[in-house]
Amino acid sequence: KNPARFVSTPKKRVDREYLLFEEVKLLATTESKHPHITNGFLFSCFTGLRISDIKELKWSNVTNNTLEYTQQKTGIIQKIKINKSAMEILEEQKRIARGKIIFKLPKSNSNSNKHLKDWVIQSGITKHITFHCSRHTFATLCLTSDIDIYTVSKLLWHTDIKNTQIYAKLIDKKKDEAIDKLPTL
């Protein structure tokens, strides 16, 4: 018998790092030695795709301004509109990518994260940024752009809105705007 089966520990609060739009713009203007990695990261900041999906993305998945791909985590076919910033990143990739795969990333995520870390430091940003932070950035950019939380949840392909509500807690701007809407005497 397990004597600890009824014992539970409180969940540790995890701080999610994300970039502000100004920081994304700063990174976009910072030179990189690994453009496939940095462009893949920036593309994810504007699409919310996971690194596993970025690695598998092919040119055949892109039609006009639409991306249709099979999500690696769930195996479900997803279809999303590609915004202007993400399309510009794809145009840049067309100039440097060879073959069917759009972003040629290292097999190891830790290698991608090491190169991202160097790029982030070079830009002057002091946050601990990993590739997954691009999804956090996408979520917070959506929420600060007044996209409702239900739609953000669908864009991130969350099955439970509780996963998306975590991002709403990160956004002070929305709380400040709510307070500013209160009537004054």
C-alpha cells in the first residue's frame, strides 16, 4: 500500500516568460547567426505554433494567407489565417530556405534554445526566453490586442479555457484599462 496516496502538495506557481511587442520588434531587428531558428521563433510569436509544429512545417502547408497542417501534439488537422507579420517572415524564409521544410531547426530543442538565448542577450533583453515563450508571447499579444479569451483559446488549440486564463493573469494592461473605464465623480 502507498501510505502517501492521500497526500497532495499545492501546485507551484510557474512564471511564464513572454515578450512585449516592443521586445519582439527589437529581436526582429537584431542580427542572428541562425536565421532559421530566429525566424521560426518570430513566426511562432505571430501564429502560436509549437516548436514541434514549426519543425514539421512545409511549404505545401501554406496556401495564400492560410496555413493548414497536422498538429504534432494532437494529430488534428488545423487551419489558420496567417497575419501580415507572419507572412513577412515566410517571405524572408523563401530567400534562405532550401527544400520542402520551411524552418530547418536542430533536432534538439535545447540547441534551438541555446541559440535563442544568445540572440536574446545580443538584443539586450534580460528575460529567460525559450522557444516555447513564443506561444506565451502570441497569447499575450492577442489579449493585449483586445482579442477575447475564448478566441485566444481556440487560436492556441487549448481544449480547456483554464489553460488560456493563465495568460489573462499576466496582462496588467487589461486590468489598468478596466479601472480607467470606471466613472469619475
